[in-house]
Amino acid sequence: MKTVFGALAGALMLSGAAMAQTASAPVKMGLLSDLSSSFVAFDGPGSVEALRMAIEDFGGSALGKPVELISADHQNKADVAAALAREWFDSRGVDSIFDVANSSIALAINTLALEKKKLVLFTAPINDGMTEAQCNGYGFGWVYDTYSQVRPAVNYTIKSKGIDTWFTMVPDYAAGHLMGDIAIETIKQNGGQVLGSVRAPFNAPDFSSFILQAQGSKAKGLFTAMNGPDLINLMKQLDEFGVRKTMVVTLNGIHDSDIKAIGADKFKDIVVSTPWYWDLNDETRAFAKRFEAKIGGKPGWIHAGTYSAGLTYLKAVKEAGTKDTDKVREALFKIKIDDMFAKNATLRPNGRLVHDHYRVRLKGAAEAKYPWDFEEVQAVIPASEAYRPLSATACPLVKKS
């Protein structure tokens, strides 16, 4: 009996020591992303630097100790990403993870966040599953989602240009399917018709067969949700086939890095919804100037959103007075979120940060007054219009409450 009590006492002592060690350990933030392939130009190393800038602007320390930042390349492989995140949580003392480019990887990391009771602030993936059907209280969507990128742009094209027949072309993965579904739903709700739809494989080298289908449909509008290298290839081929002479093209969004890579004239006069633009005001321009000095290019909305998420997380740690996950999570919902990225922002109970977006017209090369002058802001899209109403959420936590 003494042996049993002795073992139990020893275990409790070890447990208490481990808890004390964890409590006294520095705040450690991890950035998990694609640092070497498809998402590098508009995410990757730039997001690492943006998170570092957030830590610097917070003062570099939290709870009396320097904040630590680690990053890793998940190589766009779900098994690699899951193994890295698990090691970070289990062995390296990481308290929170940021970015997580690639929607399928994000969904896997969201599940791990629940298992490990750790916070993940998603700033790169457009998939809204983490704050909708698979919301769990530990995953937060910070920058944008499928609804905010697709619905405002399609609505505007229909109402301003009278486009009533459409063809949709989206990438053949989960986020692409969601964007296609939202586009089709929006078109039908406005009394339009969808005359055809295709799903193109990721990293497709040739879109000619899909373009021919779109032209053959005789639709007046083409909605596409391609991004990165796929969008670059598609836009080149749309020009080769003369598509923009007969169809109005609507995108789910555009990264400035893509415009720079292909040339502004390929996108001239296309109207999109964007979460943020570096040239919005003096505050965003100041951030962009600092970022460019470190990276060599202007920041995109993922970079700015990662900065915002990192800075807000550290403010929540300060508010909570601890890095305990649940207490920091409570603090996130209490503190005011208003920075150079997030305006008119509210953190909803499903973990979705809603904030103003912007309707922009893409400029041609001749209109640019200086480098990276790609967008003309036409209007603010209020947060309440940019995002799906909370009453329509599929988040089980919200539905239960």
C-alpha cells in the first residue's frame, strides 16, 4: 500500500513540476506554411516575416520572456504538416500555430488543434470549414473565406453588367468546390443561369479544353477560382483564345504577386473583392514600406492578415496574463480588434473574424503611377455584407448555443 501511495505522490510531484515548467516557459508561436512551391509568392517566407514584425511591434516579449517564433515548410503534404504540428505541440512547446496554407492541410490541423487543445489562427486557407461545419473552438479564420471572396464579386458583376448566363471553372479540390457552389448559388439567387461548369486539376499545365467548353456554352460570364500558377496559366490562355472579348471574367480574388508575374494588362478592368490592399491608406502604406525593406516586394493580404493575427494573439496573452490556451481564447473574444488590416472587425463565436473588404478594379499597366500600383478601390464592402450571416452558420457550437 505504501508503494502505491509513494508512486502516486511521485507522479503528482512530476505532474506539478511539468505544469510549473510549462507555465514558466516562453510564449512560442509557430508558422506552418508552403515555403517552397505553389504558395510562396503570396504567402510563404513573407508570412514568416510578417509574424516576426508583429512580435517586434508588440515589444518582442510576453509574460516577462522573449517570444519565440519557429517556422516550417509543410511541402503541401498533409502527412508532413500533421507530423510537424504534432511535434511542435508535443515536444517543442508551441502554444499557437499561424498561416497553414492549403485547405485540406488546414482541415487536418484544425482537428489536431481540438485534440491538443491548442489555438490555430488560419490566415492563408480560403476554406471556411474550420469555422463552419468543422468548427471546434480552437481554430480561427482570420483573413477571408470562400463566401467573402466569391459572393460580393459575382453579385456586383450581375447587377452592374447585367450578366445573366454563366460558366464556372474552379480547381478540383475542396475549397474550389466550395467557391464554385457559392458562385452558382449566387447566380441562381439573382435569376441567372449556369450553362456549364468544370473542375480543373491542381497545377494543370493546359486549360484549353476547359476554355473551349466555356466558349461553347455561349455564356456571357465566366467565373473562375484559380489562383497562383494555375491562374497565371489560365489568364494567358484566356487571352490566346480571345475569351475576354466575348465573356466577362470574374475572379474569386487576385494576389498582387500574380499580377506582377503575368502583367497588369491581363487583368485590366476585372473587378474583385479583396480583404486588404497595401495602398489603402497611410497606415497600410507604412506597413508595406517596412515589409518591402525586409522582403523586397509589397505585402499581400495573407501577409497583412498574419501580422494582424499574431499581434492580436499576443494582446490576448497579455490580457489573460497567461499562455493557458482556454484563457487566451477567452481573451481573444474580449479585446478590441482594430489594426491596419482588420477594420470594423468582430470575432464571431464560430471563430470567424469578420471585417470590411474592398471592391477594387484592376488597373492596366499604363494607369500605374508607381510600382505595385495595381488596384483602384471603388468601394468598401461592410463586414456585414462581406461574410455569411452568423444565422446561416453550419458551426455546431453556435447551433447548440
